[in-house]
Amino acid sequence: MHSPSILITDDDVAFRSTLSDMLAPCGYELMIAGDGAEALDIVRRRPIDLLLCDNHMPRLSGLETIAQLRHLKKALPCILMSAALDDQIMAEAQLLETFSVLMKPVTRQVLRSTIELALFRTYGWPQSNKIDGPR
């Protein structure tokens, strides 16, 4: 079984780096995109197991990216992140069958457990018993 591949998509270079640092110890294959258009290009070229995506980005928002992604890979689990969540974003995310919506900033424990749950429910990948303390 291969390591799960995660595409981190955020226009904030520092936040992308922080997310990579949080997830690297988990053994995931990490890919990086600076916006939704770049993310879609990567998905067309490489196998991706999960999309971790900011909502507020230039060119394509996270929701627009997920909407277009659904035409390429219907069942790909997507986790949307935003520092400015509102009812409209939540409703659109639900319509797009987004696995989860996380409020930024997100803790390491919440991020890692949400990713593990998405990978388990989608692909049956086992969940870790040790994620930075008790669950």
C-alpha cells in the first residue's frame, strides 16, 4: 500500500509551509499548489488521495476548485479551510460534498485527525492511535 498523497493548496506561502511541517512526520506524500488553478493542473497529472484547500485564493476560490475537481475525481475527499467562514460557504461546501470545513487557524491535532478520518472513510486506510496526545 502506498503512502496517501495530499495536495495542499493555499496562496499563503508561510501557511503552506506550516501545513507541510505539520503533516510531513505522518509519512504522507505531500504536494503543494499556490492556487486552485495550479491544484487542478496537478490533479490532472498525478494521483491525489486528498485535497486540503484554502477557500480565499486568487484565480479560483477553494469552493470553485472543489466544484471543478468534482468533474475530474468525484470521490476525492476535500477539506476546505477558511479564516472567514459563514453560512454561505458552509452551505456551498455541503452541496459540493466537501468532507470537512475547518476554521483557520487549525490545530495540528484537528488537522491530522480530520485527514486520517477522511482517508479511513474513503479508502479504509487505518487511523493512527497517536496524534499529539489524547483524542
